[in-house]
Amino acid sequence: MRSKLEHYVANIGLAMVGRYQRWKLDKDTKSIEAVQNEILFQRLRKNADTEYGIKYKFSEIKTREDFVNIHPLTRISHYEDYIQRMMSGEDNILTSSPPIVFAVTSGTSGKSSVLPMIKDQRVSFFLHGVSVALHSMIKAYPGTKSLQKSLKLFYTPKWRQSPSGIPIGPNSSSPSNSKSMLSIYSTPIAGYEILSEPEALYVHLLFALKDRNIGIIEANFSSIVYNSFHALECHWQNLTDDIEKGRISASLKIDDKIRFELEKLLSPDQKRADEIRASFKDGRIGLVKRLWPNCNVVLGADTGTFALQGDMLRETFCKGVPLYSPLYAASEGLLGINIWPHERPSQYLLSPRSMFFEFIPVEKSDENQPETYFIDQVEKGQEYELVITTASGLLRYRFGDVVKVVDFYNQCPIIEFMYRQGQLLNVRGEKTSEVSFFKALSEGVAHWSGAKLVDYCCAESVLVEPEDPKNKESYVPFYHVFVELEVENPNFVLSKDQMDLVEESLCKQSYVYQSFRKKGSIRPMRIHIVSPGTFQKLREFTIATTSASSNQYKAPRVLKKKDAVEVVMKNVVKEDSN
């Protein structure tokens, strides 16, 4: 009863805040220039007396034009010394407010970074992001306002501390920063004390399966949802046995105290076990709806690197249940909100009170200090590199996201996320983006009879040792493409004609790539089939060897490190016929 009461109070409170913030958002989008100026000058005034504010003469900045003239465009290297001093305990460096956490970026598209985050930024994320997205979700899917539990797939990260005692870790949603919300999830609070992911996932799935009334399935990314259901396919019989017998498998390495707390909440349930077994008889298509007939929606980012898993969820496990990508965010903070849950592909309204935005036309991204446009100056149909000024002291910051302005809501741009700049294939200056390559690969695979794409990544040939260094063409670069396939015939082998379909499609996508191919400056790509589970091994390797956590891992579509390429190469099972 206490859990239900907390859930009810949370629902009422969030709904009220969401309605107000949505009304405020609508109002803001009608005077976008004024709101953006307000946000910019609030931040400059607040930090004018910091060491950084004095150096860059914040007090002398009177217009947004002054701002761009006085302060340069920046990247993380500009701030590293300042942040190091903040981590050592120095005050009033970048911000007048002290940081509450140092956020570690995932490092998917390059080196991992550490960014300061002040309390205002976390509050803004909730008010301008979470509450508005919740309002949109309830409006689109009214069933979500019920008191059904949610299956929340996230894990407790391993935090460390700065010399001054401030936590260092991921800025993404985790049990550690969501304590007030844990009562609305199906996993008992004791389950979040499990630090090993396989055991934690098992417990997530066990308590979700126990409750046939799950209303929402939620994770930061659709890839987490897909991988979790793939694990469910592998372990459903053990999970069902545990539900039938009211226990947790003795094979799981769980602390005795945590196991005791969890098993107190279990009792033998033959009826539910029979329902689960019956649900699995029909395979993965529509499984979610059979296991949880009253599930209203699945939440998780489904754009960019997650588009493939988003589509796979819609076609398989989650068929018949809508998938909603509510927020566009990064370690730097909230960037946009999806207030149109039914639209595909997912589109985001830029959040005018979260960041001060600038835009670099994508064709000028190579320049060190290109001219930027303000939010009221961008054009529909154009692609831009986003530049942000955050609440936590990063000014005119280039973090690498490229977006396309697809429309306007009142005066505010609606964008689609396109790609991260660090995820470009670039062996001759052709700069093939993730979105272009994925489109070409998808078009090619669509004509591979008896095969379906499960996952993929690429690497530039310079990262792979040539098979024959004496070959006269070994110096000519090309793309290695690694694909995991679901095939009807276990002896499936790619033909040269099938691989050529991907080449032809990419040449249509990119005139520059086509030009280099015709000149012989880039050799034909090599497509390798890898064994099932390869990308799970890559995920485990990345989490083990970098600062990325389970909650923030983004599958790299372009591998940039030799050791990561070696993980994938070791799992190649069928070579192409080039």
C-alpha cells in the first residue's frame, strides 16, 4: 500500500508539473529570441565574478553578438585545466555554484571526458525535459497514468570521487540519481544494490515477469531494451522455474543479505509460470504484449546509433506496443523534447531554457572558428553542427552532434538527430556519415535473400593489419564492415553481387565516395559476417576498458581503436568472397 500511495502521489505531482511546463514551453516558443537571450544573460551574470567570467569579460557583454565576438568556439580541451582544478576543490572557477557531480561521457565517438554539473542543470533536466515528456506520453497513451509498475532497465554504476569528495560517474539515468522514483518500478529496491549486470538484469526480468500488469518498459536507449529481451530469450526457462517455485536461482552470484530481502517478496506462482511458458510458444514476435497484455508503451532513444534496434523492437518483441523516444540529451544536459510520441522518425523540439544554442552549417564544420547562426536564424531542411552554452560553465561548446532542422513549432526549430562527428568514416577526406552508411547498408541488406541485419559496425582499413602487405594495392584504403545477421540457412555466404549492392547504394548516397571509388583512391569495402553475440562481447569489452557505464553505452558504428577492432575481427566466422 505504501508503494501504491507513493506511486499515486508521484503521478499527481508529475502530471501537475508537466502541464505547467508544457504551457510554459508553448509560450517560450512564441518568443524564442527573447527566451534564448534571457538564458544566455542569466548564465553570464551569474558567473561574471568567477575566474573564467573575469577572464572573458562577462560583465562587458551586452548583446548576443558581443558574446560571439568576445568568446571563442570551444572544445573540451579548452576546459580541461579548469575542470581539473574544480575536481581538486577550487571554487569559483567556471561557475559560482559548486558542481554536484563530475559527469563522465561515454567516449563512444572518441576519448571520454569529465564535465562538471551544477544543481541547476539537474533541476532543468527534470522541469524542462522529464515533466514535459511525461505530459506528452500521458496525452498520447492515457493508460500510462495508471498505477501499473514499470520495468526500468538500468544499473547502479560504480562511482568514484574527486580529490574534493565530489562523485565522478555517468550523468545518465541510474538508480543512484533516481531514488525518489524507485517505488514505481517493478524491481525491489534491494535489487538495485546488485552491481554485477548479469545478476541485476536477471532480477529485473524476474520481478517484471512476476507482474503481468507491467504498464511501461523503459531504458535510456532502445538497444538496452533489445539486448535485455535477447537475454530473456536465453534465460526464460530458468526465470519461469524461479517464479513457479518462488525463489531466485542459487547459481546467481548475489550477496546473501540481498538475496534474503528479494526472496521475502517471492512466493510460488504456478499460474503465472504457466502463462509465461504459453507466451514463449509463439516466439519473439509480439512477446511483450503476450507477457504483459496491459503494457502501454516502451520508452528508449531510437535515433542515430539506436535506430536499428528501435526498428527491430517494433518488428519483433514489441510488435503491437508503441515505442516512444522522449528526450534528446547528452552528458552535457538536456537538448530537446519529443512532444509528438506518434511521429516517426522521432523528432525533437529544442529546449529553449536548457541551453543557449548556436548552429554551424555542416559544410563549415571543418573550420576552427566558423560563423554561427542563432536559433531564430536557422533554415528548414538544413543540417547544422550544434553548439551549446550550458548552465555548468561550458560556453560556445562544440560537442559533435549534427542535426537537421525539419520544421518549426511556432518559432522554435524541430530537429532530427543525424550523427556524431566522431562517427565518420574518413579514409580520403570523403567523410561518410553514420546516417549515410546505415542507409546504404540497409538498402543493400534488404536484397540479401534469407538474411536480416541484427547489428553492424565499421572500421577504416588502417586499423586492420593487411593480409598481404606486399600486395601493390595494400596501401589503398577502404572500409571494413562487420555484420551480425539473422539467417534462414546456417550456411549462408555473401556473394560478391550482394556486397556490390551496398557499394552501389553508398555511391548513390555520397558523390564524394563515388568519385574516390571511380578514381581507385578507395578500394571496395570488405564485408565480414561475425558470429552471434559479437556485439555483446564488444559492449562488455568497452565497458570493462573505458569509463562508460552500462546505462550510457552507445554501440559505436565506427570503431576508432585497434583493440576494439581486434575484438570484432576475432569473431569473424564467414569471410566475404572478394
